[in-house]
Amino acid sequence: MGNRGMEELIPLVNKLQDAFSSIGQSCHLDLPQIAVVGGQSAGKSSVLENFVGRDFLPRGSGIVTRRPLILQLIFSKTEYAEFLHCKSKKFTDFDEVRQEIEAETDRVTGTNKGISPVPINLRVYSPHVLNLTLIDLPGITKVPVGDQPQDIEFQIRDMILQFISRESSLILAVTPANMDLANSDALKMAKEVDPQGLRTIGVITKLDLMDEGTDARDVLENKLLPLRRGYIGVVNRSQKDIDGKKDIRAALAAERKFFLSHPAYRHMAERMGTPHLQRVLNQQLTNHIRETLPSLRSKLQSQLLSLEKEVEEYKNFRPDDPTRKTKALLQMVQQFGVDFEKRIEGSGDQVDTVELSGGARINRIFHERFPFELVKMEFDEKDLRREISYAIKNIHGVRTGLFTPDLAFEAIVKKQVVKLKEPCLKCVDLVIQELINTVRQCTSKLGSYPRLREETERIVTTHIREREGKTKDQILLLIDIELSYINTNHEDFIGFANAQQRNTQTNKKRAIPNQGEILVIRRGWVTINNISIMKGGSKEYWFVLTAESLSWYKDDEEKEKKYMLPLDNLKIRDVEKGFMSTKHVFAIFNTEQRNVYKDLRQIELACDSQEDVDSWKASFLRAGVYPEKDQTESEDGAQENTFSMDPQLERQVETIRNLVDSYVGIINKSIRDLMPKTIMHLMINNTKDFIHSELLAYLYSSADQGSLMEESAEQAQRRDEMLRMYHALKEALGIIGDISTSTVSTPVPPPVDDTWLQPGPGHSPPPQRRPPSALGPPGRPPSVRGPTPGPPPLLPLPGGGPPPPFAAPPIPSRLGPQSVFAGDSFSAPPQIPARPARIPPGIPPGVPRRPPAAPNRPTIIRPAEPSLLD
């Protein structure tokens, strides 16, 4: 077995399996199971016991193994056994093991030869074994006895097939030498699940019980009835030896002596016997291990690479270092500050590609959410006109004014400016929430030290809350400053004269400052949600929003335009999300009750998240498409606005309306510019400076260093696990290298002509009729020279061709001719060879050997050479 003995490979494989158990379920060395299959009294139990070197299996006549026995051999320094059904008990006396097997079998199957597919699990720990799994299966039987069911043959067959069908299992097909090998049920079942013969090894037992003058030399030499992996002969202890407590070592010595002294086997004694069977199986295990190693090596190397970075901080971990906690605290605080700044300011390394976080979300608040909140106040047209008319009338009092009063303009402007406080304070609250979320994300790396994480979050969050008050005070101060003086000389203010000339329609026209008409405001994928199923159902399109229109295309190449919708008279309204829908929806509709798209009064646009909906709404606001006013407020306003205005009052209202619109636009522009700057200066930048310069001092003053840097039990366990796995991976790779360099694989044997072995349900194949093509000339009987032994059974070749006259006869159990055609009424007369086979001294007279080719003798039919390779 290669250039390293199995006794040296055992520790390596066991060390490798120990390393795999440390690594976990991701890697394991799946050694093949060895299934022992054979008929009753085939000697399976003895073969199995020879692996363990102990006598522990039940004996007796008939079917003894009535439940599968899964035998796990585990390398250990001490020798004992334990059962899965009584795991707490260790058996050191193997006679007790036999008694427990018998008792457990009877407990499930009864005492009257019943069978059960429920296996018995036995583990044997020993310093003399390799970690293997062997399975002793019930003997194949055909006639039910005792409590056995009538379909006993098929039940046992199905039971055996469950175990031997696994591709990684090796099959030991055990057949006694005094049985007709061609009818071996074990070999036929093996042929069914292993047609190529790659994992089937024939085992011939009871060679010492063959009739005098007979032997199985040709079978063991794989000349007759060949198998791809051949046969191995063994001599087990007889019942007398077992009753006499003959030691297995003495039995192995007797087996060795038998093969060396027998004239038919002495030339191949080194390839016979239980030790050679063990060597062959060990070599198959070595081959299997070597075939598995490349994939295991690549998997282990990838795991090692993924662990390298995480283990780096633990490699030099020394718990007894007095400066360890101080270093760790400084590193943690410094890293926290760096992470916080990266999340706020943005960074090229470790970019989150799943969701927005930190600074990106704050940016959306500044430039999408806050402008949206501001614009929501600008569309209340009817309320604004009503307030202006009331202000003008109240200022004039009992008099009828001839001129438009300035005080009405100032009163309405101040009322509109005061309304800015709510969205401004809401913007501060949104930014604070994002800052706190960012702090929590950054402190997740401090999870190794729970107290440090808790204190860091508390200190930084408290500082943010303190800055919240100062920031809000400053924002309110900005609005109060705007209220303190109405600057009608502002360069962007339209003035009284222009306000009178401005037409209402011109005022309502959408105009985006510094933007061209064809400017694209936003592009993206959006689903039209309310198309009926008859017309194709909901579908995703590529939308393009400009200052003038909303268009959608089949894809983002923008070649096939589906529709273009002008933005005139459009507004936005919210739509409730469906019960089973995961999408967030808003709708676009026409204020003049016209269809927006085909026969739809509104189109419902669906996005994957609420953030996308808010972003699209902000983009529509930039294009001049405003949200719908609340219906109840609209109705109330309409009822209160039913009074009629005289033409002079209407002109005054329109003039002040234009002035207010112009001035409030200036204020909004200023607030939109100052809000992000104020929040950045007073809150975000201040918090960054606090973390870098003062956080460490606050931590030192809040608690002692020892309690802050107290490591969590989970972290200590995680560190130990990672280090253990890291070292186990390195050890496993080293062991794999040792196994690879110190073992040699044996090549797979070439195919043989095993057509004599037909898979079947376990019964002997019917005898074959002699085909006409194989008969001699009509009217001329074949000549007979010498005695005429009985003919062998003729089995068909693959493809239905005629069988050769000397195809693979079986090993006879007794001397004398065999009448194999007696049961076939349609058989042709027996074929008699023109020239009898020479029978060597070691071959019984009833087993002819293939004669050499004889020229000019048409009755000799040799099989075509290619069939030997099929």
C-alpha cells in the first residue's frame, strides 16, 4: 500500500479527522463504508471479526444476522465498545457485546427468526483500527422460517440495496467455495448497483471445506468467472474452532499455513488470506482519500484566506500584558472616530453597496426631503387668496380703500415665513436620527467590550442631543431675523409695478431657475402599478422626467418610447400600499379630470422603498408638479370662499399675491441654502471634533479602565474559536501534504468480461437453449473422444449473440456431471465439444477448462476478442 504502511497512515488520517471536527461541518473526510454481503452461512461474520481482531458477533445455524449491524471502528488508545441504544455503558468484554447484539436483535424482531431493517449501531474503540464503517447485512435467504414474512427474500434484498447503492461504499461479496459461484446472489446484487465493477471485491470463503481433489484455483486467478477487482480467498475458523475459543491470531496463522501448503494456492499465497484482504481494502481507502484531497485542500485554503484578516488582531493576543487594555482602548476610540468620519464624509474604501448610510442619507434629507417639505406649503392657493382679501379689508376697516395697502403684504409674508419653522425643525430631527444611527453602526465594532460600547454610545448621543438644542435655537433665530425686516429692495424682488402687470397664468407657469426646458431632472426604473391584467398587468419602465414632460421607455437605452406625458395640470397624491404588495406607491393625476394615460384617470407609480418614493416626489416638485391638497381642507376653503369680490379688491388681492409669492420664494431660497450649512457647522462638524478631541477624556472620567475594557464572554469564546479553527486549518493542510507525499494510488484494474454475471432478483438464471448456429452439420453427430462431462450452463452474451461453448462454467459443489438442462423442455440437445478439455489434477472432472484453438474443427466456437473488453 504505497511507500507508507497502513500503521503509519492510521494516525495521519485520524489526526486529519480530528482537525476536521475542530473546523466544523464545512469539511469532513468521508471514508467509504464497507458493506459485507453474502448468503446464509457464507462466513460474513468471520470476515468482519477479522477487521476488529475480536470475537464478538453471534453465531449459529440459519439466518443469524437479522438486523443490519453498523460497525464504526474508531482509533483510540484504549479498547472498548459502546452501543448507540445504551451509550452511557462501555463494554470491555466482547462476550458481553455479543450478548447485547443478540438481546437487541430479539427486542425488535422477536426470538423466532424475524427480521428488521432498523440497524444496530456499534462503536468499537481500539488502538489497532482505522476510522472505518463496516456494515454486516442479513444473509440472503429465499425460504421463510419462523416469524419471517413470505416475501423475506425481497425484504432482505431491498434492505441490502439501501446500503450498497451508495457510490462511496465498497462491496465485499462473500461466497463460499462449495457453492455455485455463477448463481451467487451477492455478486448479482453487486452487479446491479456497480455495473462497472469498480467497488466490488469477491471474497471466497470455506476453501478448506471443498471436496478432496477439487479447488478454486482458476476462480482465484480470475480466469473463470472474472471480476474487475478479482477474488480473494480466506479461511475462517470452523464452528469447532469457535466453540473451542480458538484465538483469531492462531486462526490467521492456520490460514497462512493452509495457503502455503496447498499445491493449488501456494504460488499465490501472498495474494490470499485475511491480511491481504485488509491490505486491499486499505489500499482502496488510500485511493479514495487521495482522490478526495484536492477538493478538500482548495476548500481549506479558501477558508484559511477568509480567516487571515479576522485572526490578524488575535495572533499576538497576550492576556497577561499589562498595557493590553490601554492600547486596546486607544485603538478602539481612534478607530471609532475614523469610522464615523468616513461614514459622514464618504470614503473610497469599504463602500456599502447595499443601502445608503451616514452622509449619503443626510444629503438626501438636505436636498430632497427638506425642499419637499418647503414646497408643500406653496400650493395652498385658495387659502392664501382668502387671507389676503381678509387682511386688505381689515386694514381698510370701515373705509373703502383706493390703494393696495403695504401692511397687508407684510402681514401675509410674516405669516408665511413663520410656517417655515416646522419643516426646518423637522429637518433637524431627521438629521439627528441619522447621526445616532451612524454612531450605533460605528460602535458595532466595539462589541468585544460591551461596557465600552455602551459608554461610547451614551456619551456621543448625549453630546448630539445637547447640540440639537443649540442648532434648533440657531434655526429659529434665522427665521426670526427674516421676520424682523421685510427687505422690499432685494434684487430678486419683483416690486409693486411688476406685480400689477404679471398675469396669473404667467405666475402659475412652471419655471426652474437656471434650467433649460429640455433639462432632465431624473431618470430611473419605476413600475406602473394599475395596468389591468388583461392589458399585461404591472410592468417596469425606464422613466425620464424633464422640466416639461414625463416619458417612459421600454429599457434604459431610451430607444423605444412608450409614452410622453406633458406636466401641465398634473399633481401628485399618495396611494395606500396593497395588502400583499411590498412596493410603495404614489399617483399622478390631472386636475381637470382628464385621462392621464389611455383610459386611466391616474397612473400609480410603484417603487421598492419609501426613500425612492420621496426622492421621485422631490424631483416632481422641482419640475413644478405639486402634491394634492387635502380634500377636506379644500372643501372647507371652497365653502368659505363663496363670497364674491369686487373688481378693485380682486386686483389688489392679485397684486399682493404676486408680491408675497416673489418674496416668499426669496426667503425659501435663502433658508434652503442656510439650513444645511447651519446643521453641518453646529451639529455634524462639532460632533466629529468632539469624538476626536474629547471622547477619550469623557470615557476615562465615566468609569475605570478595567471595567471599560472587560471583554465579553462571547468575544472571548469567539476569539478562542477563531484561533482554534485557524490552527486546525493549518494543521489539516499540513497533514494533507504529508498524506499526498507519502502514499501512492493504485490504478483501476482494466475491465474484464463479466457477462457471465447477470444482475437479477437473486435466483439462478434459467438454462439456455443451444442456438442453431452453434450446432454441428445436420445429420452428423459430433465425434466424442474420451469421457463426456456434463456441459456448463450457457449464458447469453451482451447484445444477444450466441454464447461460446466454453463460457465460464461455475465451480461445482460436488464431483460428477451436472444436468443443467433438465428443467428446460425447449432446450436443444446438450452440446458436446469435439475435443474434451484437459482436466488438470487440481480441477474436478466436471469443470472443463477452455481448450486451445483447433484448426479445421468447426465445432469449436471462440468468443470474439472485443467482447472481453466490453
